[in-house]
Amino acid sequence: MNEKYSKWSAILSIICAITIFTSYAIAPQEPEGSMVVFLKILFFTSILTGVLSLIFSYLAFKNKEAGFLKKIAPIIILLILLVFVFSFIGIVVSLGDLF
């Protein structure tokens, strides 16, 4: 049971989801000072871990690793993108009420 890529793919995708949603959850309306730096660190960490999780997932598929862990990263990244798409649609729809 040598599933090194799929395990890291799942771990990194979970870290990606946690850091991206944490950065949006703790962000004040107008961040300033060290909060800006902290939010940038969280945001770019989420992007980096998301890309790395997809790379590890690809390597797991390429090495034909068994199990479902290799499928978790693409699913989590897709769910994160869907949340942002629905948020964007909600913003566009709410802007339509202004006109």
C-alpha cells in the first residue's frame, strides 16, 4: 500500500480549502496593517496548495495508485470553484437590483 501521492493530494486539497475559506471568513471590510499581510499569506498558500494537490493527484493517476484519495483533490478544487462562481453570480444578480 504505497499511496504516497494520493495521500498528499488529499491533505493539500483540504489545506487549500481551509486556508481559502479562512482568509475570507476573517477578513474585515477594510483590512489594514498586518491583517493585509496575513490575508495575502493565507490566500497565496491556498493557491499554492491547490496547485500542488492537483499535481499530486495527477501523479497518483499516472502511477495507477489504488483508492479514492487521488480523486479528492479535483473534487475539492471543483467545489471551491463552484462556491466562487455562485458567489459571483449572486453579486451580479444583486447589482441588477441597483439599476
